[in-house]
Amino acid sequence: MCVVAISLPVLVFGLLVFAFGTVVGSFLNVCIWRIPRGLSVTRPLRSLCPHCGRPIRSWDNVPLLSFLMLRGRCRDCAAPISWRYPFVEGLTGLLFLGLSVLQRDSGPGQVIVMGLVVCLLIVASGVDIEFSIIPDELSAFGLIGGLLAGLLLPQLHVGDQPYHTFRTLTGTYHLDGLIGSAIGAAAGGALVLLFALVGALIFRKEAIGMGDAKLMAVVGAFLGWKVAVLSFFLSPFFGLLYGVPLLLFKERHVMPFGPFLSVGAVLVILMRPVACGYLNAYLDLVMEIVRLLAHP
Ligand SMILES: [Zn+2]
């Protein structure tokens, strides 16, 4: 019999991380609703029911639990509350829990940065699904934040882990971090732009947009070019899983690509050392073949 021993402190810590994630998810819901409508995410502080406009009481604003207690309806007007609210809260909680378990070797600074990237991806996807755009405020915030993270936390890009961009470049640790971040942003953005250009030439319609390029630039700026490249090549599989049944039943043909990029990115982030290790092995193999072809 296999018994997984989880001590009480670990269980309590896990529950706290999950609960914290659901509270953050509740704020992400506010961002998904307000940012594309040009509203401030901090004012008013209290959320309003989108249907009747009455403020939501604080005891009706407890992540996950309130949705269950109210059976998915507004207390004032009984209008149905979107399933997106508990979904985003639960998802954020689970992803925070996953990060804290799978990435605990990366140290708290990097785990916090990864949590922030996951939050940005959730908001970008939530807006993209409803409006088919990825807001520029979000990309600009992410790009500046990513470069700043590289400067302040060079261990995101500099070191001897599989996900690192280089061991050292200029010899100045913080400058190297900033350069690693800039390389990641350029690589993520350029890769998507290249495929967007090729796609536009072949299919004569826009398959991936500028918003997607900016989103991958943000992922690269925070977590380096390897995570961005892996996310990009992983995302079409989720696109196909979702898109092929839709095409078969002739439903909508236009679907935003941002959420698939985000699913790819989140999976790569959760498995960062392993995923980047595979990429390094693959690149080594390609280099070896090139070397053999050049000097037989
Ligand atoms: Zn209402």
C-alpha cells in the first residue's frame, strides 16, 4: 500500500497558498472585467454587480465559497454570475499551489515572478476570449516589469541551470540579467511575428496577431528565451485539441490564439528545468548534426 505522508505544516502551508491564490484570482477577475472597458482596476475598490450595478457585500465576495452559497446568482437581482469567476479563482489557487510545490527549488523570488507571469497570462487570456484583443496596457506593464525583474533578479537569466540564458556575459551580474531579459523579449516577440508573417502569406488572413507577439515578448522578458520558445511551439497542440472539434461541427472559425499560448506557457513554467533541459538536448543534437555536415 502506498501512503503519501504529508505533514500537518505542509498541508496548512498548501491550503494557505491555495487560499491566497483564490484571493488573487478574485482580483484577476476584476482586471478581466475592467481593463478592456477602460475602467480603473483599483477604483471603485468594491466590485459591482454587472447586471444591477449594486455593490457586492464583502461577505458575498469570498472567493469560490460565495459563488456556492449564492448558487451562482446576485443576492440583489438574482442575475446569474458568470462561471468565469469561480473558474479563475480556483485556477489561480491551483496554479499558485503547483508553483509552490514544483518550483520550490527556484527560491521565493523566482516563484513570485512566475506567479506574476501566470497572473498576467490569466488576465490576457480572459480578455482575449471575450474581446479578441490583448490590451496594450497589459503588455507594456509586463514588458517593463520583465526587464526590471531581470535587472533586480538576475538569477532568472544568469547561471548554470538548464533554463538560464548564459553563465556570464559582461561580468556584471545585474547587467547580465537585464541583457538576458532583453534577449528573451526580442526572441519571444520575433518568433511570433515571423510565424504571423508566414501565416499571413500562406493563408492570406491573420492567424496570429500583434497582441500574441507582445504576450510572448512578456514571457521572454520575465523568464528568458527558452521558456518563450517552448511555450510557442507547445501552444498549437492545445489549439488543435480545441479547434478541430469546432471545425468539424462548423461552429466559430475565428478563435483567439492568446489562451493557447498561455496554456503552453503555464505548463512550461510549471516544468521549467525539465522542459528547458529537453530544449538544450535538442539544440545540442542540432548543433552536432550541423557540425558533422560542415566537417564530414
Ligand atoms: Zn445584481
